[in-house]
Amino acid sequence: MSETRKIAAILAADVVGYSRLVGAEEDRTLARLRALRSDLIDPTIALRHGRVVKRTGDGILIEFRSVVDAVRCAIEVQNGMVERNAGLPPERRIELRVGIHLGDVVEESDGDLMGGGVNIAARLEGIAEPGGICLSSAAYEQVRDKLKETFADLGERTLKNISRPVRTYALKTGSEGARPASHLEAPNKVGPPPLSIVVLPFVNLGGDPEQEYFVDGVTESLTTDLSRISGSFVIARNTAYTYKGKSIDIKGIGRELGVRYVLEGSIQRGGSRIRVNAQLIDVETGNHIWAERFDKSLSDLFEMQDEIVGRLARQLDAALITAEARRAARSPQPDSMDLYFQGRAWLNQGRTPENIAQACGFMDKALSIDAVNSKALAGAAMAYALEYAFGWRSPEADYDSKVLGQADHALVLDRDNILAYVAKSFYLNNTSRNNEARRVVDAGLAIDPNSALLYATRSIVETYLGQFEEAKFDIQQAMRLSPRDPALSQWHNWLADAELGLGHWDAAIEECNKAIEGGYRVFYSYLNLAAAHGLKGHLEEARNAMAEARRFNPKATVKGMIERKPNMQPAFDALRKAGMPEE
């Protein structure tokens, strides 16, 4: 076999007391290890550009191109282990020891690594404390000025089968020095990560074995779709299926898997119809915080499966954010993510100056704790974009910086951050940069072609561009994808925009009324209602609607509307007749 010598950063890790854990609870220990590998360890290795060289039953050897990446990977995994062990008795906790060394290794033709560099990393792992990380001096010198963590100098240590003593440094995770910046305000806060959930196998109530594939398909697809929610932690399907057919203890599952929420459900087929029930449960309290039932005619099973999964996933996204916001409000020391969830919950409420001000405030607080929280950056951009669009502007605010600057920063950190695309496109559209807004929203849809929020955003951009048929299709697509969306009443008004552009006055009036009855009582909904009634010749109704519109925005003029929506020309005469001043 050919071999190559090179310098590499080597990380060795193993499970403390593996034989004892397996001897006491083999099935559950192995299931938890599989979940940790698929949901924490392997994604973190990939994020930090590591290569898994080999695995053993209780250990792993990883090669990194950078010692900084190796140490960051170790810190993130160890902090994740602290969260997943929360609430478990000491004898059931899975803890890791980690050793890291930079040195000369021999790479075999099959990719395996051997030599002194590997041996030193393995021996350093052996002397690390449970939950700890040990570095050789060679590794330490590479990170000492690049990381903020504090390392303890353990002096020269004699390692088994290593000819000369090795100067060793230790970092104990869980200490303040090892925590990410977003956790510094709440050093004692331990528990499952936010948006953490397991989808338990749905129950086949009919008992028909021929339906089992459909039931399993819904469970697996839900697991996949929920994992796409930004920031979510979803237990892998293979681990969840170890609970199939077993008596369920919700709180016990939460502790074992380190999650905050459990989604369970059942599917029953009767004749030509199928019924699906789903419930989201808070592990801490055991309370049901969301439930949904689908009862549909059975046509195409797989088409129905896609519809059920899509609707459940989108409704769960909003339900989980609301639940996290309530949990965060009870926290005595909220961290950056807690504050983000509270801000996001305010964004999901009605469009009022007070709600948007609350959202801006929580997002700004989140960023004061963690300036690189990509979710809070996108949330702040969205909140300030809404503040600008609805005319609740602060004279001293630089909205290009607050919206475009923060949205772009969020996308640099996380190019899949859909809310950042929405905020940026929405603001560009409201500042008459409509073609650029269209390009931004199209880029977002290329990443997530099933985002209801992006379809809704593209609809309003298309209205401003005079593409009314396309606008109508996109807003209706958003409504199909998320029929109970928190923004649904606003979307009815955007559909009214498209109907006005198409000359469908009755349809526009109907959509305006749905928007207002749904709680979207803002300037734009009454403005569209005034225009539609005016175009129908209903002058009294038009004037009444205009009076409400001007109550929300007394400075609005026909000239200003023409500048913003030049393609809505037929509506402007109607607005004049309804009482809007020219300028």
C-alpha cells in the first residue's frame, strides 16, 4: 500500500464509560448515540470542514485542515452534549472526552491515518476530563491568539507509549470561557436547544398493513420538512422509529433525546376518505400546544401526503415560534435566541405600530448580545422594513442600513435564511427598486421553492411591476401552501391589489373585506377598498373607506401613490373621487 506523510490537525474523541452505558441500557444508549451522530456530531464536523477517518463503537478519529476548525468543532459538540444531557441522571449521561494535536501523520492509500500525530491525539483524549478538551502545545500555539476561550496550562505530561513528555492545555466546556457569545448573559441556562423536536411514528389506526407505507411516509416526510425550518433541531428518522409500537412516556422521551417538543399523530382510512390527526406536545409540561385534523377524500395518496406534510410543517413553524416566545418570556436571563423568538412572535401578530416597535426592540436586544445571530439580523431587517413601509418611521433611522445592511449580513452568515430575502425584497419594492426586489425574491425561491412567504412577497412586487396575472397566481399559491398563515389577512389585501389591476372590482372588494375582517385594519386595506368602491361607482362606500385610510395615514396623496404604483392608473381617479388630496 502506498503512503503519504503530511502535517494534520487530528481530533480523537470517545464516550466516557461506554461499556457501562451499553451494559445498563443497550438499545436506548445505541439509539441516543445514533441520534447524536446524525443530529449533532456529523453536521458539526461537516460545518468545520472535518473528515472522519475512522469510527469505533465508542470513538471517532477526525482530520482537519485547521487546528482552529478542530477546536471550534470540539467546543460546539461538547456544548451540544451539555444541552442534550440536561435533566438526565449522571449514570445515564453520554459524555465525551476529546484530544487534539497538530503533527506529522502517515496517510494510507485508503485514507486511514497512522503515526505519532494520531497516537498523541488519542493519548490526550485519554487524559481529558469528561466533557473536556485537551490540546498539545503544538495545537495550542495555533489557536491561542485566534480564539477567546481560556485554556489551563497542565504542564508537561507523560503519555503512554509516547517517548517524550507533551506540554498539555485543557479547556473544560460548559464554563463561561467555552460558551459562545450568545450564551454569556445566561451562563447557568441549560436545557434542550430551541426548536428541538422529534416526530414519533404516526399510528396506523385502521391496522391495515397495506396502509403502513403511507403512514410511515407521512412521518418520514414531516421529519425531513421540519428539519428545513431555520434553526430547528430534529431527531433523525431512524432514532424516532425505535419508539414505534412502544408505550410512550413523553417527558421521558424528551429527556432521553434532548428535545423540547414531541409531534405525534395517527392516520385512519375509511372507504374513500382518510383522516390525519397531529398534536404538538411541550415535553416540559406535557401540554398539547397545537393540534390539527385533516379529513379528505382519497384520490392520489402521494399527492395528499405532500399536501398534508406541507400544511403541517408550515403551521408547525408558526406554532413552534409562538411556543418558544412564551418559554423565553418566562426566562429570568433570556439569551439572544430567546429574544429573537419573542421578536419573531411580535412580527407574526397584527400590523400595528406597537407590535412592530416591540419586534424591533427585541431584535435589537438579541443583536446586542450576539451581533452575528443571523436569525435576529433577518428579523430586525424585516421589522424595520415593515416600520418603513407602514409610515411609522423614525426620522433619524438609516433604513438602508437597518434593512439592507442587516439582511445582507444575515445572508453572508446563512445564505438559506429565507426571512432575509423577504425583508430585503419587501424593502427594495417599497423604495421603488422593484426590479432589484424581483431578483432578490427569485433568488430566495431558488433556495426554497415551497416558501409561502416568498410567493406572497413576489406577488406584491409583481403588482408594483404591473404583472397582475402573475401576482394573483403567486398570492394564491402562498395561500394554498399556508392556509392558516399568521399573515393571511394581509395576503387577502395583496390579492385585492392584483384584482384591482385586473379590473375585477367585485373580487377586490371581497378580498379587502376578508383582510379587514381578519384583522388587517391598516391604511392599505382601506385604500384598496376605497379604490374598488370608487371604480364600481359606490361613492359613499368609497368615501367612508377613504376616511378610514386617511385616519391611518393622513399624509397620503394621489401624487405619492402614482409615484409608488404607476401601473395602477385606473384606481387614481377613483381615489380622487373618494376624497384623497392630489398632493
